[in-house]
Amino acid sequence: MTQHEDIFKKIVSHCKEYGFIYASSEIYDGLSAVYDYGPYGVELKNNIKSYWWKAMVQLNENIVGLDSAIFMHPKIWKASGHVDAFNDPLVDNKDSKKRYRADTLIEDAIAKIEAKAEKEIQKAKARFGESFDEDLYRTTNPRVVEYLSKAREINERMNSSLTNSNMEELKQIIIDLEIADPDSGSRNWTEVRQFNLMFNTQLGNISGEEGKLYLRPETAQGIFVNFLNVQKTTRQKIPFGIAQIGKAFRNEIVARQFIFRMREFEQMEMQFFVKPGTELDWYEYWKEKRKKWHLALGTPESKINFHNHENLAHYANAAVDIQYEFPFGFKELEGIHSRTNFDLKSHQELSGKKMQYFDAEDNDSYIPYVVETSIGCDRMFLAVLSEAYCEEFVPDAEGGEAQRIVLKLHPALAPIKCAVLPLLKNKPELVEKAKQIMSELTSTFYCVYDDKDAIGRRYRRQDALGTPYCITIDFESLENNSVTIRDRDTLAQERVNIKDIEGIIQNKVSWKNLL
Ligand code: ATP
């Protein structure tokens, strides 16, 4: 197991042990790729949603919110292209009976070839030292050139097969590259076929195709079909945006990697309606703006990447992923898409209702173009947790060292803002004082009260939950109304007056530090 895989495993078990995330239906052995958020998970998730909502809606006069229903008229998914084109290429291994996404198998094979080139480059770098010219080596060393051009050629072949829905060609690439099942090593593959990712269900009293409903695979369509309602009722002028947070459902073929790829998940999406021709400027604008949102949390810039899409979805004229370096590598966290006027135009055609905006300045009516920012709340949760999880050695009470697990979460996101700890639970005076402090703080922050175990163990428990402050009520508190306040990151303990606690915490956890 690599060090990164090891950390990922630890994060997964930490989530369960400390009440962040449980497998769904666990007593029945779980339901694949579906998860439940525990008491601290739901707090952290709500804080992530608040951070997004405040940054998008509260701080932008021209962005307003929406909460549309999960069920929508089935024609919506026809117009959006999801009925015909929301497919992943699926392939089964006949021996292991395991199911894979054909494009993922090919991408992994490409990554292996690229890794070979990288290895050659690193070897040369070590050999030549300071004088090494990497760019020159990449373009002149025969072996490196061969690997890189092979990787490029396969990538192009795969992208064109995906664009043209050519499943035979995808299978042929798997054969040509001699790709084996990563699990069993078998090369005994079925044909590659298209698999629609939408879940469907049936409307109460209507049988057959007529009553077929889909669970939405994205929240965006609820925004598109309400675009004129919202524009008229809020009197917004273009450019303006509509933001929504809500559940989405995808029948993913392969759902591994914990909450990274789920079958039921939550999206935070914003559709920004713009004048045709200006969409690529706005696309650049939102790319930068969203990157800053991620960096404000303290994530190092080296762990956030832009990755341009080569294989554009049916609706887009430009698309980029904001990737984060998860413990299992750089992967998509958020998508920024220039969706053209595809969706509004399709809805206008299929519904027969005008989806046009009257631009009073230009005295002209048009179907707006749309730039979308779309981020998975659960994926963001995993990114935040991966970044925060830290194992370190700290001084212990005996002058030695002790290992602790600490979640170095941004204080504004931390599930619990402060823990109130009476030094001893069998001293009524201490308990009474602690309860008094607790009841004063709970109307402002989510706090917890804990009187079990030795104080050191209680601190460790709060570290593992990411609580920025612990307040300890001791005998001196009874004499002069002071308490100690312990900082999660510096471990410094300061003695402060009880009346100052709220201000100190507020200062640290305020949204102003993030927005
Ligand atoms: P991927 O390539 O990983 O399947 P996608 O390109 O299909 O993702 P989008 O349709 O752009 O994803 O969805 C926007 C965002 O929703 C993604 O960036 C991701 O954060 C989140 N998301 C998509 N699918 C899932 C899923 N199955 N589980 C959790 N989050 C998801």
C-alpha cells in the first residue's frame, strides 16, 4: 500500500469513528456508493454549503437562489439530451464478472505510458544534474518521444470514439493495448456498450412509458426551466445568475473511492446567463473566481489544477475541471462549463414556450448563453477533509511526545466551534459554571459539553473533530471568573475572562475570514 492509499484509508475510518460519515443501510451490509452523514458530518457539510451560498448569492447582487423539485417533467430530460446522450461506455470482464468504464480503463493505460516517460525523464535529471534541459529532453530523447506520442495518439483515438459513440472502436483500443482486468488480470472482455446513468421511477397512477419519471442527474435543468420566472420576479438584467444546492442521482457504473463517486449526491450549481458572444469572457471570469474560492480555505495552490476538457459534452463550447490533489491523485472537484444556449433553445423547441430575454439596452430579444459552475458538495467535503487530516507529534504533559490526529479545518467550516470542559465532573461548582457558559454560547455557536475522561483525552477528541477552541473551567474560574481557552493548532492555552470568550471565538470562526 502506498503512503497516499494508507492516508485515504485512515480518512475513511476516521469519518466513521468520529461520526462524520457512515455507510448507508450498514446493518444490511450497506448500499453500494450511498452514504449517510453523521452528527459532525452534517455540520461540516452544512458549513460547506453556507460558504458556497454566501460566496455566490449573498456577495453577488446579480445572483439569486432557487430550490427546484427533484422530480421534473420527463420531457425535460429529452430536451436536455440526457435521455439520448447521458451514457457511459461500460465493459464487463467475463471471468471476474467485474464491471468497468471503458474510458477509465483506457485512461489508466495512458497514464501508465506517461509514467514510463516521466521515469525516463527523472532518471536523466538525476544523471545530468544542473545542466539538464527538460523541455529539450522531452522533445528529443527517442524513447520519451515514443512514449509521449503513443499516449497522445491513444488519447485522440479514445476522444474521437467517445464523441462519435463508437463502441466497437473503444473495444478495439482495449484489445490493441492488451488491457487486463486490474483485479484478476484477465483479458476476456464483453463488447463495450452504452449505459444510461439516469435512475427512473414511475408516477403514481400512470403506467408504462407515459408515467416514467427520472431522478434528476443534475440540478441545472431546474434552473433553466425557471429562468424566465426568476428573471421576471427579481427584475434581474443580463448578466445574472441563479444558484441552487440540491440532490442529484446517477447510476454510476463503477462507484469506488468513498464519497468521491456516489449514486446519490449533492450538487452546488450556478448558471450565469449572458449575452451571446460574451460567454467566453465570463467563462474565464468564473474560472478565476471559483479557483479563488478554493484557495481562500488555505489549500496550497500546488494542489489545485485546471484541466481542460478535450472531449466536450454535447452542450458545451468550452469546459474545464478544477482538480484537487486527493490522496489518490489529481481528480475533478468542480466543472466550469460554457453551455452555449443549448439547453434554453432545446426547451424552447420542445415546449413551444419562448425562452428569450428582452434586452432593453439593445432593444433586442435573444436566448441567453450560459456559463455554469458546478461542484459536488460531497466531493468538496472529501477535499476539505483530505486537506485537514493531519497526524503529528505534540508535547505531552510529562514533557515527552504524544501522537495526535487533528483536523486542521478552516474555523469557519469546523463542525463544532468550541468545547466546554469542566476540569472535574464530580465537583458541582465547576459543573454549574461550565453549564452556565455553555448555555450562553449555544445561542451563537454550535458547542459541545464534555465531562468524560481526563482532560488530555478530551482535548484529543476535539482535535480529531477539528474543534478550534476548548474552554476549560477550573478552580481558578470559581475565584475570578476566568477560564483557559486552548487553540487547536498552536496548543497555546490562554487564561481569559468569561465575558471575552464569545468575542474571541467569533473573531476566529467568522465568515468574514473567508469571504
Ligand atoms: P466525473 O467525470 O467525475 O464523472 P462529471 O464530469 O460527470 O464527473 P459533472 O457532470 O460536471 O461531473 O458534475 C459536476 C460536479 O458534480 C463534479 O465536478 C463533481 O464534483 C460532482 N459529481 C458528479 N458526479 C458525482 C458523483 N457520482 N458523486 C459525487 N459527486 C459527483
